[in-house]
Amino acid sequence: MEEREALRVVFFGGSITDGYGATDKDRDSWRALVTQWLKKTWPATPISAFNAGVGGTGSDLGAFRCQNDVLAHNPDLIFIEFCVNDFDTAPLRIRRSLEGIVRQIRRHNPQTAIVLFATTGDSHLPFYERGELPPSVAAHDAIARHYDLPFVHGGRDLWQQVVGGVPWEELMLDGCHPLDAGYQIYADSVQIFLEAALQDPQFFAPRPLPPALEEAPIENGRLVAAWEIEAPGWTRENESLAGHFPHRIAASEPLTRLEFDFEGRGVGLYWLKASDSGQIKYSIDGGSPQTVSSWDEYALHFERAHYALLADDLAPEKHRLTLQISPEKDAQSLGTAIRIGAFLVDGIFHPDVRTSQA
């Protein structure tokens, strides 16, 4: 394999990409093992590897954080792993989200090599046993075929090890997170692919951008930092969103409002789930109020960055989002705090924000 002047690699996915369950996620995860292999394969090449894994999140959030967490690194090679976290997501949303990611990458740099990577969980196993692809994997496969992308089926390889007699409990910590032995199987799958792919001089060649497969892929998704907004009643906190966004705004007083305009098909929140997190009521264009919570049972044990996609099928025109902290909260939550790192916007953000405390 011919040495390169440099190689920048981004691993983009959920907690399996981050390395949850590994003894040391920066040494024993599939991401870390593949990076070690690349450095051994190209010892004279400076290799930079970036972890863009956010636990509990799928390709829908990925379409909005691609610019910040992936393209900002100007990668030469990107691995995309969302099949497990996408399992309960509607196939159309998966295809629109993943296609949006691919189109953002292609527009940023047509020479960037994109590799889709499927991991597995116990929810996938009945499909493999019937010789079928799980629905989320099938949705990823549709995008891979349309854009002629390589798709490495590490999850199927792990399942075959289980069929061959290796106990699931020796490979997996739980229903989806591998132990070191499981991560090694995933890394082996990627390494076998790379051994052949890196022999191909066209692997890093420019790729055309064909017409979109779906009518409205999320190809204009981005994160708009809440920190940048003038928001009376909300406090700027120079604290990260559990390590995944550098700062945030916060408020806890019930009925505190925030309102802004945007132009596009989708909008949402990138926020913190914590033990004292509350609920918001929101409406779009003055429609019926809806409620969404930034608390769940996992927040009793640890804080984490998460998201709420409030709408992704709006008409491509100007809209207004209004949100208000609810006086109600989940029974086990310790408070009504809302901490927002960024707004998800599929389109154009209009910063004429109006906020108030009722």
C-alpha cells in the first residue's frame, strides 16, 4: 500500500463508535483498533483520528452535527456507524438523514472516502437468522447502493461468530455494546475491507454527486450555537454539553420562553439530559403545543448530550419556533432545568430571537 502524505480519519456514530463497553475505549474499541492498524500499515504517514461518536444518537442528529463534528476536521476518510441507534427510526427518516450526511460530505470534498459500517444488537438477530437485513441496515444499504459506497457488515460478522458457537455473553456487554472481544471482530471486519480497498488507486478519487434518492434529504442541516443568541431569562453557561458541545444556555424558571424564526424543513434541540432536567412545551407557526422532555431514566445515573428533533417535514419556507419551560416535570426528575447547547436547523437561522418570562 502506497504511503500518503497524511491521513485524517473521522469515526462518526453512536456509543459503539465512542467505545462504550471496551476496557479502554481509546485502546480497545473498534475505532481505536482500526486507527492502530492504519498507523502500523502506514508507519511513515502522519495519521490523525477523530472520535465523533455520541452515545444514544442516530443518523438524524448526525445530519445536523456533520458540519461541526466531522467536516471541521477536513477528513480524508470517514466511517459512519448508526445502524444500531437507527433501529427504531422510520426508514424514510433514516434515508433522508444518512443521504443528507453523504451529500454534505461530497459537497465539502468529493475526494473524501466514505465507508458505511453496520454493527449489531440483539434486536437485529431475528432478521439475520431469517437471512434478511434489519430495517435500519436496509435503509443504510439503500444509500450505499445509490452513492456507490462501501458497506462493511461488522454486525453480520459478529452474528456469524455467535452462530458458530461463540457465546453472545463473551462478545457483548449487553444488548448492543461489545466487550473487547466483540470490538476485535468489528475491527477485523474493517481491516479486511481496508486491506483490499487501499490497494485500489481510485479509493480516494473524486466521486460525483448524483441526484438525491429521497425528495428532501437533510443536506442543509447544521448546529446553531445557543450561546450566540441574545436570550433574556436564559443564562450563558461556559460548560460543555457532556463533552459534546462547548457551551450552552440554561434556564429553570417555569414559563420562561424562547422564540426564533428559521427557514427550512426541520428544527430541533441539542440539549443536556440530567437528573434535574425538565420539559418544554413548543409550537411551530402557532400550531398546537407539544411537550417534550429532556429527562429520562438514564439521567438518574449520568448526564449526556441528547437531542429532540421537533419537526423534519415542514414546507421549505420561513417558520417560527416558540418554546416555553413547563411547570410540569417527570416524576423522578429533580427539577425543571433546560440546558440547550445548540438548535438543529435544516435551512437558514434568523437570529431575531424574542424571549421572556411570563
